[in-house]
Amino acid sequence: MMKTSLYIINEIDPLTIATKIADAQVLFNELTYTHFPVVNNNVYIGCISETDVRCFETSKKINAYQYALEGFFVRNDHNWLDILEAFAQNNSNIMPVLDDKNNYIGYFELGDIMNLFNDTPFLSEHGNILIVEKGILDYSFSEVAQIIESNNAKLLGLFISNMENDVAQITLKISDSDINNIVQTFRRYSYNIVSKHHEDSFLNNLKERSKYLEKYLNI
């Protein structure tokens, strides 16, 4: 299990509701963060965004703009996938970290959490990327794993990469293997193959036949 607590940063003190807007603007000038945490007596009350702080009156303090604070955060025991999801949902490159009593203990940087993802077998191991799709009510992860393992391959990871019009798109990372046999097996189970593969003889045969038909029709 990846220990995300090792990546908590607390070298820069959070802003407080008594911080002047002018000082907050200076902080954003010096850093590359989209947001920054704000606390009151070390209790987290939200993040102030760089976009907002540029519009506020410099003579005022943050407490005059508490309504604009964004309340996103993660707990110090959240796993890295939950943290990554929180980053994506809030369009932020910084994520406040709280304990179970809502005490502020630091923040994560997006780059550090992305590096954790880069170290997973899904990205670091050699293998093939396969993207398939099937009706939301028709696919199952157990079926996907069974298809791959029945072809003497190992599943290194998978995730739902898109969900639209009652169709789920699934991105798979598969150990080095005969991708063509796996593709054909997925087709037999009524999965549509989204990704393109040089070894996909089914598609190559279709292309050859379409060229023949095109040539025949042009006679």
C-alpha cells in the first residue's frame, strides 16, 4: 500500500481569515498553486483560489470573503486514488489534508500524487494497452479478467475511462502477450474494440476485403 502521508507538505503556513488580501496576492505571485488553504485557529475552513484573490480588494482581509472559499479537502488516511479523484473534481493542483478532527496538517501537491500513479504497474510495467467498450449493464470486471487470463495473460490494471450513452469504456493494461487472440476473445463476448492494434488480423482482413470490394465496385 502506498503511504501517501509521506507526501504531506507543511513547509508553508496556511493563510488565516485575518490575512490581508494583498499578502495573499503576494503568496500566489511566489507560488504556482491554483488555491491555498485558509484556517481559523488551525481549523480548516476552505481554500482561496488565485482567480478570486486577484479580484478582491487588497485593503480587506480574507474574512470579508469567506463566502468565496472552496471547502474541498482529503483526510490523512485517504488512499492515493481518492486523493487523485479529489484533485480532478476540484480543478486544483493543491489538496489540503485534515485529520479526523478537522485539524489542518498540511497539503498534497498534484505532481507528487501523479508520481505515485506513475510508479504503479499499470504505467511502469511493460505491456499492452487495450481499450474496449460494452453496455453499462452488460460488462463485468470478472468477465474482463477471465477473458484476459484465459489467454494466458495477466491483468496489470484497468479503469473506466469513459461512460456515455449507457456504454462503458474500459482501459486495460495487459502483460506482454498475443494481443490478437485477446482482441478476438473480447469480440466473441460482444465487446467493441476501441483501440487500434497492428496485430489485429480481424481488422486487417476487413481492410483487405473492403479494398477488394472498392476495386470491384469501381470496375
